[in-house]
Amino acid sequence: MMYGNCYFHLQAALNREERAKLAAKIRRNRNIIAVTVDERKVHIWYKRQMTAYQLQEIQKMLIETVKRLQEAAVTPSERLAEYRRDAVISLAGFAAMEVLKRTSPQLFVGSKILRSLLVLGIARKFIQNGVSGVVKDHQPNADTLTATAVIASVLAGKPESSLTLLALSNGAEMLTSYAAEKARTHISGLLSLDQRYVWLVEGEVERKVPVEQVKVGDTIAAHTGEKIVVDGRVISGDAAVNQASITGESNPAMKHTDSPVYAGSVVEAGELVIKVEKVGKDTSLAHIVHLVEEAQNRKAPVQNFADKMANFLVPVSFIGAGIVYGATRDWQRVLNLLFIDFSCGLKLSTATAMSAAIGAAAKRGILVKGGNYIEALAETDTVVLDKTGTLTVGIPQIAFVKTAKGVEEKEMILLASSAEQHSVHPLAVAIQKYVEAQEWTSPQHTSSKTIVARGMQAKVPDFEGYKGGLIRVGSLKFLRENGIEDTQGLADGLAFKNLLYVARDKELIGVIGIEDPIRPKMKKTLNQMRRHGVDEIVMLTGDSKAVAAEVAHNMDIDSYHAEILPEDKSHYVNKLKQRGTVMMVGDGINDAPALAFSDVGVSLGGRQTDIAAESSAVTIHSEDPERLIETLQLGRRTMDLVHQNFMATILVNSSAMLLGALGKISPLWAAVIHNTATLAVVLNSCRILNSNKSGFFARSNRRAA
């Protein structure tokens, strides 16, 4: 087999990580044999069947990669400062020329070349990008139109007329950069780990060490007023912790032994000793920042539409200018049309709205992974929910206790707790948590035995004035197999699906009803969803049909599917997608396939698994289901603003073009009208950044009502 090789030279140096990524990307082509990437040179060995077109595509990809890296090297703050500087220079230049024109007309006329050079210098980037669009992309863009307008004004002997255009164009770009920067600042300011040191616990001693020295498995202490810099679990202590940076909840969360804590949260009162589980880039905080940074680069379909529409309308402006010149030979009218374009308003306002929405959501503890999901949220008409951990709390709790005559509740519960002391079954854990909540102490059993698929059996000595004995905790079948009957009818009329029977020796002494309670505010949330345009609510669960039917009835859910496997969930989601836009809400590993297949996958709750969070498009670090409504409102409100901006941009600019073609306005006013409209729609998009509980979401609630 014959081979070939070629070199490509890069316009910028790449670091080690970037070179490795680029090499891996090139190797995806099956005709590539080997690749070496140096700082500024790429050497490729390929099979002879590699076509010239494929090599050109690789070259194009290399150019785009370098361009993207160069753009990424310029920070938002630097870009903002650059636009601000050019806008100020443009305005100052315009004011200076107007003063010179009025005070010294002869000097003004004589400085024509100097004025032209100043304008061309300010417009250098627009000219560079405009020419690049025509030469490299073979398609004129908004900068091509601006560059043409500037050059035309210079050739017409009125270079100062384009200074207003440049000032307002730079102002619009500055506002867009400001919106993106403010979105990042909202997040980084809220989530920044500005604490340089931490208290490392070594035995009985606390030692102050740099954050970088903390490792997984270490024990640290966090005191009042300090920021927690790791993800971990509380070993000891009690504290009120503000974790708004992670969950968006304004009220502090009470943390006790075994409670999870997250990097970026602040101890408002109390002290905690924490076992370190995640540090640095592995923390929830770092994950949030990474997701938001990635989300800024994911375009929504409406953004792609705005880009295509803007690019389509650029030639329209050129054609209009050509027709006006042919009909009138009036350069003033030609400049009017060249000074007006649709692309600035369409592109800038849409990009700003998406960036602002992602930032505003992150401030509320809602992580949206891209603008495409913002748009999908606005179109959602079907909501699919997992039951356990989503509709319900996910933690079984004691719902009621019924005891035999002569037996106290505490006596029966503590006997059951003693027998279940070493069990990790969810029902056993519910009993243990109930005992902890009552601040009781379980008596120690002398022996215990697990009876598979039946229950627990233990010998418990007498305690606290109560009689012990051979204690059995489990199903009614388990007790009957040991000759114990419900002679007092304790279970009569009970419709609970999870009942634990407690017997002492040969006597049934009580029944414990355990349930996984419905998540607080969940029914209210589902009702609000219907008022916000959701037509169908479906529940999917692996639980029994009887339990599913009861939950569906209590929650007024349209339909449900029970006793299904994870792959079945994704199958049902795909079927629902055929007739609408589906939002799937879940929290566990078994929900991951369905979350990935849905139009918008939402993982809800602070306990969601990593795989569920990775598979979902939206991650809500809060147990409050009302955040689901806020997420839907976010999508709809953002798209409302985008559509408002579209209409305003097209109407204002079309009117200005008509007035300009008729000679009713000057180029100066054409630039003012066009760029004022652009600034207005960008500012309209920026409104999302100021959203809060009483602002953005409250407006949506009033409108929905």
C-alpha cells in the first residue's frame, strides 16, 4: 500500500494539551496513519486514497482550531476593555471633528487625509473581519457591511459620518461582552474559593495549612464565618451553612453528623469537623463552573437561525444600496443603506439573552448546559417524572405506629430498632432514623439473625423497665411461619403496602407503617406546570403497580408505567418525543438513559448521582421542586425576549432603510437609529441578568396567572 505525507504550518503556538487534542481529532479520519503536532507545525502521514478535498478539510479544521484558541486567549475583561476604548475614541473623535468644523472650517477641510486615517484606524478590526469573511468564507458578513460603509464614507469625503456608526457598533459589542462577563462574574463571585487556608485536624490539634495541601481522606475543621473549600461529610459538630452557591437556597441549611457539605458554602453559625471526599477540580463547585463555561459556547437553534438570517440579510443591504445608487446617484442615500444592517441586532441580542439566561439560572442553583436547552425548555409540553427520589422524597419514613393492648409505642419501636440495628434495608433505616429523631437509645441485642426475604430475628434483654425476649420483625408471612397470629386485628383495614410486624416471643405487639412520602410542594409544582403550558404529565417507575397507581391518583398524573426497567424508561421517552417536546426529571442511575434520550433531561435534588447529573441537560442542586417551574419559566421568558428582539430589530431597521432610501434621513441619523435599536435589544436581553425571586420569576408567575 502506498503512503503520502504533508506538513501544515500553524499561525500560533500550541501548548502540550492542545497539541494532544488536535492530534487525536485528526486521527479520527480512517485514512490517517500517523500525526505529529509540534508547537507550530503538523506532520501527517496518510494512505494514498486520501483525497485532496479531505486534506483541505483538515487544513480548514486546523485554521479554525487556531482561531478558536486565539479568541479564547483573549479574556472577556480584555475584550470588554477593547470595545470600550474604541467606542470612547470614536465618540471623542466625532466630537473633536464637530468642534473643529465649527471653529476652524479651513483647518477641518485641510485635515481630510488625517481624518480619514483616524476613521480607518478605529475601523481596522471591522475591515479585517469583513475582508476575511469575503476572502476565506466566501460570504459577506456584518463586518463586511460596516467596513464597506466606512470606506464609502471616506471615498465620499465624509469620514466623520461613520464615526457615529463605529461608536455605536463598539458600544453594542461592549454591552454583549458585558453581559457575558457579568454572567461569569455572577457565578465566579458566588462560587469563588477566596479562602487560601484551611484548618487541618491531626488528632486533637488543628493546624492551619494552604488549601492546596488538603487531600481526599483528610479531616478539616470549619468555623463560623469560614468558607468550606472541599466536598465532604460532617464527622462531628452542628452548624448553619449557607449553600446558596450550590443549591440556590437563600435559607441556611442545618448540618449535623453525616450531613454532606459542598465547596463554596459558608458556615454562618457553629463549627464542623469534615471528612474530605473531593478536592480541587473534583468538587461540585468546580463541576458547576466547568458546566457554565461550556454552556456559554453551546448555541441554541434560534442562535443558528439568527446567524443564518443575519448572513442572508447582509447581501440584501448591498443590493439595496446598489439599486439606490443606480436610481439616484446619491451617495448620501447609499450610505444610509450601508449604515443599516439587521445582523448586529439579531446576533448580539440572541447571544446575550442565552448567555444571560445561563448565568441567571446558575445564580439560582440551576445549571443549564447550553442555550439549545433554554430553547427546548420554552417548547416543553410533556413532562416525564421518575417516582422514587423525584416525586417522592426517596427516603422511607414511619407513617404510623399501631400497638397491641398494654404495649407502649416506645417499647415496641425500640424492640424493633434493636432487632434491625445492623440491617441496611431501607425499612430498617426508617426505624433507626425515627429512634434518632425521638432521641431514644436502642437497647443492644445479644444475638441477631437475618431471615432472607422474611425479616430479622434477635434476642433482646430487658431494658428501661420494658420486657425483652425473642423479637421478630418482618412480614406477616414470616410471623405466621413461626406460629404467630394477628389475634387483635392490628392490621385490619390497613391499605399500606409497606407494613412491618413486630412480635415478642409468640405475641404480635405492634405494626409499623412505612412509606416514601411525596416530596413537599410537588403537587403544587405539577399544577403550576399545567398552567405554564405542559399538556401531559407521565410517571415512570420500577415500583409495583399498586404503589404507582396510588401515587398517580394522589398527584393527578395523566398516566403512569410501573414495574419497568431503565431501558424501558428510555423507550417510553422516545415514544412521547414523537408527539411533543419532552422534559424528563430524575435523580438516579436508572434514570440516566431516559435523561439522555429526552429533549431536556433534568436531574433534581442534592442527592442525585453523578451519572444522572452527567446525562442531564439541566442540573438542579436543590430538593425544592418549585425549581422545576423556575426552569420552565426561564426558558419561556428568554425566548419571549428573543422574539421581541427579532421583531424590534426587523421593524426598526426596515423603517430606517426605507427612510434612508427616500432621502428622509442623513447617514448620521441612519447610524443612530440602527445602532440605538441594536443597543436597545441587547439591553433588553441583559434584563435576564437582574432576575431574582421577586423579579424575573415573579413576573412570569403573574403572567401565567
